[in-house]
Amino acid sequence: MINLLQAQAGGGMGTFWIMMILMVVVMYFFMWRPESKRRKQMQQFRDNLKKGDKIITAGGIYGTIKEVKEGDPTVLIEVDSDVTLRVDKGMIVADASTMAQQK
């Protein structure tokens, strides 16, 4: 009788570990992997910025890139005639020209 109870308890732990492994696998494919892919795409977008690109910042400011320097973490954007701002590349979140096409 005791051996039967021990066998059932041992089987329960095996099932527990299988369920935990399955949860980690599901989280990887539905959360971590897509987020990593999105992060890589965003980094590639920021690395390929060039003068004349229309962009949107994280603060919702629309502008056109006036100056991009190699190795500089910032860009100079023009938001209106004779109004320029220096913005960190990490704060550029979208391409305004593609956003206009989606609407």
C-alpha cells in the first residue's frame, strides 16, 4: 500500500515538472521570441535613419531628420520651419511616412 502511494506521489512531481517546462516553452514562443524580434527590427530601423526621413518620437513629436552623425547617439530633427530639436535615437519610435500610408 505504501509503495503504491509513493509511486503516485513520484508521478505527480514528474507531471509538475513537465507542466513547468511546457509553460516556459509557451512563454518563449508567445512572449520572449516576438519581443526579441521586434527589438531587433527597431534597432535596425534606428541604425538606418538618414537625412530627410520623416519620424515620430516617443513623445509624439513629428519631424524630419536634418542631421545624422555616425557614432552619435542623437539626431537633429526639424519640427517646423527653423525649429530644430536634438533627440536621442532611442526615442524615435516610428517612420511617419509609413504611418501616413496606413491611415
